[in-house]
Amino acid sequence: MPILRIPSIKAEMGHRSNASVYNAVRAGLLTKPIKIGQRAVGLPDYEVSAINAARIAGKSDAEIRELVHRLHAKRAELVTL
């Protein structure tokens, strides 16, 4: 599973700045980044795709927050496998 870095996330999701990505994380509208190095973070590509698909489908912010919650739970499941 590819991990997208912040510039790729901005391009995929239409964010114009790094701050807008982190604001979406704080608002619960984007999953929390994972550390992939000492000074590097990213998101699994399937999480970005799922959130984009929800936006395209016209889901509300509340529904996207629930999706983000489920995606975080899925991360926990992957660790226990």
C-alpha cells in the first residue's frame, strides 16, 4: 500500500497549503498522518481515496468524520494482524 506524502495529498484532495491539510486533520475530516521517517509523514493512499470518494458522493462533514473514525480503527486492526 503506497503512502502519500503531503504534496501528493494536497494535489489529490485539492488543498492549497500544508496548513489546510493539518486543519482538516484537526477538524476530523482527514486521518492523522503516520510517521514514515524522522521528519516525514504521509497517509495511506486508500484513506485519501476513501475520503475523496465520500466528498464526491456528497457526504456531510459528520459522515466524513465517521469515515475517518472507521479508517483509524482499520489501522488498529492492521497492526494486530
